[in-house]
Amino acid sequence: MKIDQKKLEQKRDQLRKREEFQRYVESQKEKAFDLLDRADALTTKGNYDEALEKYQDAELILNEIQFPTEAIEEVIVQIKEKQRARDFERQSQLQEKIEHEQRENYFRRYMAKRMEEEKQQLMEKKIRVENFEARRQSVENKKKEAFELLDEAESLTQQEQFESAIEYYKKAQLILNQIHFPTDSIDEMINRLMEIEEEKQKERIKTYQRELEHIEKEKILKDLMEKRKAQEAERKRAKQIALRERERLIQEQKSLRETAYSLLEKASEFLKRRTPDYDQAISLYVEARDLLAEKIGWEPEINNIDQMIQDLQEEKANFLERQKKEEEIETQKEREYKEFIDEIRQSQREYMRQKKVRQLELLHLKEQQDKLEELRDAGLEYIEQGKKLASYQRFDQAYEMLNNALETFRFLGWKHQIRYIREEIAQVHELELQAKEKEKQFKKSQKLKERQKRAEEFKRLKQERELKETVGEVGTITKDVSKLLEEQQIQEEIEKKQQKEQLIIQSRDFGKSMGRMIKLKEELQSQIEDAKKRKERERQTREREQKRKEVDDIKKMLKDTAKKNKKTN
């Protein structure tokens, strides 16, 4: 009895230690799973460094309790791959940003240069127009001043103050010579006035001489005076006719000049338009030049107009050349835009084709995944059935179910789970051996009991014979038989108790095994769910990357088109 009690105490200590170890294992597993949850959250946020630390800590804890960590190692490898991909993507984005800034800076410098050139051209054109206007205004002012002097000279001429009139004419002639205005008529007028003044002076001298010579000849003198008066009147009439003719010529020249300047102003308006009309402007310049050449003969101004016509013709040629280049650029842009649209459409068709191929691949992958899930569910069902049959001690059927599960997971390639199924098969085999051993011991015990029973029966018969011979010893024999029966009953109770305890221990071991299998099933289901989620995330990531790639391709084509346009410009 003391030995049995000591064995029971030892078994209780072993059970307590096992329970403590199981609690420790469960605590470590919870700690590791908590780290895995936190690592998964950090991975979702993209914080891969901290996530790797959490996964590695969890891996150390699970290795300590000998829990399988192949899935964690795969996750760590995947996170490192993602981290490298993210670093590469960041480097690519940084490089692309630098290249984009360089292209932007080049484009800004190019546009600034173009604007500066356009501004310089506009300034040069503005300066030419301003210089022309300044020259024209200066000429107008000088002409106005000269005509005012001519008017004053004409007034003095009418008053017969020929010397003062000649001075005014000379001043006007000097001003008109400065602006290259023809002064032939002024020279003629000056010469005519000087001749008139000279004739007048000569006439006065002759008159004085005649008066001195023919002072006695009053009649002759009177006739001469009357004749002189008549000649003087004739000269006055001729002078007035000449003055009126000159006035008419001056007015006519003035009108022609105003007409010519009006044509030049109209030509300037045609040049100031948004799209200069060089043909019309040149036509008006030619008309003004011809008008001055035919009617006035103002050579300096005609030379200026000829030079301006030549400048306009060169400017027209440059304008037509620029316009031709702009038309060619516009045609090139339209052609490139059409090519760009064709490329976009081709890209869209290629994208739709690839998308259809991906959809077919995903559909095929989904069908394969469904088949794998069906096989997984069948394998798990085989495990459940095998464990139930093993609990009912139907070991042959249990082996069959577990072997089916083993083949199923071997087909799926789940090596980690195959190892657990093999361990479970080994445990079932051990339970089978234990059951056979118990059955053998039970049969042995039954045989022993039969032998003991026959021996006791023989002993009892012997004792009965002895009892008949010795009546006095009947009480003692009765006591011995009773004691023997009591010891036999106690021995049977002890054996029953030992068998019961053995069954309890075996049931506990089998319950633990069942618990491990249930946890294995839960872990398998969790890993499968994680694999599904991971595949879904990878699919979404691939779709986002594909979309980003398509957008990047479109941006690249737009940038290439912009570069071509810049090079063409």
C-alpha cells in the first residue's frame, strides 16, 4: 500500500510539473502571438524595421518552446523583400524627382531665353518705330519752321522789302537743306528777288542819270516817268502773278506731302496690327515714294522711304520664315499628338489584353485555391475522424484516416503539418500498443485469477476433507478461509484501482494529444487565413503597382512629347 501511495504521489508531481510546463508554454505562446499581432499591425503601417524586430522576438520565444516557426521565417523573408522593394521605390522616386526638377529647370531657362529674345525683338522693333516717328516729327517741325519763314518772306516780298525777304528765304533754305527738302523753288525765288532788286537799283541809277542828263528835257523826262510807271506797274503785275504761281506750287507740294505722310501713317497702322500686313504697308510706302518722286522730287526723303521699304521687305521675309516654321511646328505637334493618341490607344488595348490574361490567371488561381482548400478541409476531416476512431480504439480505421490525411497534406506540400500528423500516427500506434498490452495483462490476470480460483477450490476441498477428519479444527479453518477471501478481495480492488488510474492517465495523455491536434488545426486554419490575406494584399499591391505603372507610362509619354516639342521649337 505504501508503495502504491508513493507511486501515486510521484504521478501527481509529474502531472503538476506537466501542467506548470503547459501553462508556461501557453504563456509564451500568448506572448509570441501578441508580438505577432503587433508585428502584423506595424507591417500594415509600413514600419518594417520594428515589425522585423517583433517577428524575430516572437520567433525566439516560439523556438524556446519548440513551436514551429517556418511560417514566421517566411513572413520575415517577405517583409525584408518588401523593405528592399520600398527602399528601391523610394530611391527611384527620388531619382525621378531629381530628373523632373532638372527638366523643369531646363524648361524654365529655355522659356526665359525665348521670352528674352522675343522681348528684345519687340524692343528693337519699337525702337525702329520710335526713331522713325522721331525723325518724322523732327522733319515736320523743321518744315513747319521753314514754311513760317517762307510765309514771312512772302509777306516782305509783297511789301517790296526784298533784302529782308531774301534773308528769310535763305534761313528757310538752310533749314530745308538740313532735312533734305528740295529748295530749287527757293533758289529761284531768291535769284528772282535779287534780280528784281538789282534791276530796281539799276533803274534808280538810270533814272537819276536821266534826270541829271535830261533835266532840261522835262517832257522827255515826263514821258520817261510815265513809261517807268507803266513798266513798274507791269513788273508789279508780273510779280503778283509769280507770287500766286509760287503760292499755288507751295500749296500743291504741301498737299502732296500731307498725302504722302498720310499714306506712311496708314502703312504704320498696318504694321502695328497683331499680324502685320507687310504687303499693304509696302504698297503704301511705294505709293508715297512714287508720289514724292513724281510731284516734288524730294530725294532725301525718297531715299529714306526706299530704305524703309527694303527693311520692310526683309522683315516680311523673316516674318514669313517664322510663320512657315510655326506652321511646320504646329503640323509636327499635330502629327506627334496623333502618334501620342495612337500610342495611348495601343497601350490601352495592350492593358486590356493583359488585364484579361490576368483575370484568366486569377480565375485559374482561384480554382486551384478552391481545390486546395477542399483538399485541406478533407485532410482536416480525416484527422478529426482518425482521432475519434482512435478514442474508440478502432485503430485500423484510425490509421486509414490519418494516412489519408498524410497523403492529402503531402499532396499540398505542407511539410510542417505532415510532421505533426506522423507524430499523431506514432501516438495512435503507442496507444494501440498500450491497449494491446493492457488486454494482454488483463487476460494474464484473468488466467491468474482462474488458477487462483482452482487452487482455492482445491484447497477448500482439501480443507473440507480435513474438516471431516478433525471436527475440532473447523473454527480455525473457517477463520483462515475468511482471511484468505478478504485478502483476495483487497487484491482485486487494488488491481481495479490501478487499472482505473492507468486509464485516467492514458485518457489525459490522449486528451493532451487531442488538444495539440486541435491547436494544430487552429494554427493551420490561421496560417491559411493569413496566406489568403497575404495573397489578397499582394494582389491589391500588384493592381496598384500596375495602375501606377500605367500612369507613369502616360506621364513618360507626355514628357517625351513635351521634350520633342521643345527640341522642335
